[in-house]
Amino acid sequence: MKILILNCGSSSIKYKLIEMIGEQTLSYGLMERIGMHDGLLYHHFQKDGELKEKKMVREIPDYNTGVKLIINTLIHSDYGVVSDTSEISAVGHRVVHGGEKFASSVLINSDVRQDIRDCIELAPLHNPHNLRGIKACEMLLSGIPQVAVFDTAFHQTMPKWAYIYGLPYLLYQKYDIRRYGFHGTSHRYVSERVSALIGQPIEELKIITCHLGNGCSIAAIEKGKSVDTSMGFTPLEGLVMGTRCGNIDPTVVFHLIGREGLSLGEVVTLLNKQSGLYGISGVSNDMREILQEIKENNSRASLALEIFCYQIRKYIASYAGVLNGADVIVFTAGIGENVPLVRQKCCEKLAFMGVNIDEEKNDAAIGKESIISRQSSKVKVFCIPTNEELIIARDTKKIVQSLKGE
Ligand code: AMP
């Protein structure tokens, strides 16, 4: 069974075609600059046992054209990996916001599409594009089942005291204002994976997962279920991120409007796009560049790194409080998988809860599954590359098989 995974953003589409027998990636790629005359497609494909790349520049005025180009590329006689679209058994879509309606993945039908549309108010920058991808597939791959896998679904198990804000309760009832949490497929994947790696059922484990990429979030996971997470009503809450500010006193917003004369829209942009590592360092949102600047004695870059790691450490310690201790901590995503210095700084002063990092193992763990704690460490600490597409593919397969009564 071959499953196509689509992750549709505002002007980009990421895709992966997975053969579920052996969970093998046949092809993956990234389309950028949708809506422009010089749209780009970076297509990777397996041929004769080798991974090859094909880059294309095409006019991609809209989503339908984009999805059509991806499908035509996948079936192309030279750089395609299937001979016909009939070989694609199903499409799995990453959908950012499922609100309170979706606590798990679902087969897409007209009701589900409407529910995703209803969540646009909660994720205006994401859900409309996810819907565009779904619509394009319905047109171009008619009859092929499509499944929605939500970023928010994994966190729907949080107890009420973790997701209700200290606001008038009426606002939750009227406008659904509450903590939702994001990166759910990533937190789910690494928590399931770490349980498999240590050979202990997830139901017996207390896990803290740290997804540290351009967006960052932490989750407290008990018996395989999310019980708290740092992102909130939107992905702006929680940790300091690449360009997002994370937790701040809400009064700062009114101060910015009053003192800087900014409009509400400008404040939203400032908090989402001009803050975080970028805003503090003044140089970049990219951790690689921050590390380079630190080497060149840029004190603001050093401060950005200190703040970034300090916030993570505070969350880890507080989630140990939420879980009444922790058995495992996992680091994942671009920074969590690749930057030993960040992992080490995040785990400093956590000896009180039984965290003891092995420096050599930590330094060697770059982009690969590894344990980075000492044998004597009460809490096992891991680096695990995330694989959100695999979770989407597995859920899609399960739903399609149940459709067929298999
Ligand atoms: P993601 O959103 O998961 O793609 O992660 C993006 C972040 O990971 C950026 O801050 C990158 O600088 C950082 N990153 C990715 N690879 C590396 C690497 N090899 N070394 C340092 N940082 C990295």
C-alpha cells in the first residue's frame, strides 16, 4: 500500500510517498513559491537503489496547479516512482487545527471538511491552505480516500485544569479560547518511538518531549497521553522560538500599541515574526547562525541561546512536577536533534530530578537516535529524529484498512 502525505502551507507544499510494506520512503519533496511565476519544486526519488534529486522551476499560480505538478512528477517516466495514480492507495493530510472536534485522525468527507473550515478562526494562517490541498486532491485523485491528521489531536487528552486559561470561563464557552497545543504528531511519534527503544510499554512511562525546531514546544506525556503542553491557543505561547516570543506579560501588547504607536496587526507580526532568537540576537532565527555568531563573540547571540535553553529547562522541571517525576526526556526536531550544546544547557541543574547527561554520548548524537544520558542517570535522555509523516501514513493506513474491513 502506497500512501501520499501532504503538508500544505501558505505558499509551500511538502510531500512524501511511502510504501507501507517496510515503511519505505519512495519519494519526497518540497514545492515553494506557490502563487508566483517562478515556483520551485525540489523532488527527491529513489531510482536504481540511489536517492536522486530533480529541481524544477515552473509557474505555479495556485494550489491545484501545484498538486497536479507533484502528482505528474510522481508518475513521470524518468523521475517518477509509480507508473499510475491508481498505485496511490490514499492521501494523508497534515491539518493544523482540529479544535475540540478531533481527538484523532479521520477519513475526510463533506462533514469533516466543514469542521476543518469551522476551525479556520482558530488557525487562519494554516487551515485554509490545508483545505486547499484537500480540495485539489479530491479533484485530481478522485475516488482515492483522504485522511486528516491533526496537529492538535494528540493534546486533546489534557485535563481541564491544564487547558483552561485564567480568563472569564464564558470566553471558553463562547469562543473556544483555551490551550490546544501543537506539534502533536511529533510528540506522539517520539514518545512511542522512545518506548519501543527502551522496550518498556508507554503506559508505564512518564515522558517529557521537547520539540525544538523553528517552532518549539514541550509536552508532558503520561501513559502515552499528553497531559500538558507549552503551546496554547496558538503556537505563539510557551518557549522562545526562532521568531516567536513565547510567554510574555499580555500587558506588553497594550504598551506597544501606546508607546510605539503600532497597530494590532503590527504587534501580531512583531510577536510572531520579529521576536524569539531573531529578536533577541538581532541577527538570525537560525540556530546555526546563532552558534556561529557566538563563536565570533556576539554577546546578544549568547544571550539568545541562554534565554532559549533556560526557558526549556524551566518547562522540563515544571513538567516533572506535573508528572510527579519523569522517566524519559526526548529531544527532537532541527535543534533538538542536531545541537548537543543546547541539549546540555537544557539539562543543566536538573540533577535534582535525576538527569545526568553523558557528554561524549551527547556530542556524538547528531541527527540520529541515541541515548545521551549516563547509565546511572535516573531519567533516560534521548535524541530522536522526529517523523511526523510516518505517523500520518500509519493513521491513514489504519483508517483505509478499516474502511475495507481488513
Ligand atoms: P525545524 O523547524 O525542525 O526544521 O528546525 C529548524 C531549526 O533547526 C533552525 O533553527 C536550524 O538552524 C536548526 N538546525 C537544523 N539543523 C541544524 C544543525 N545541523 N545544526 C544546528 N542547527 C540546526
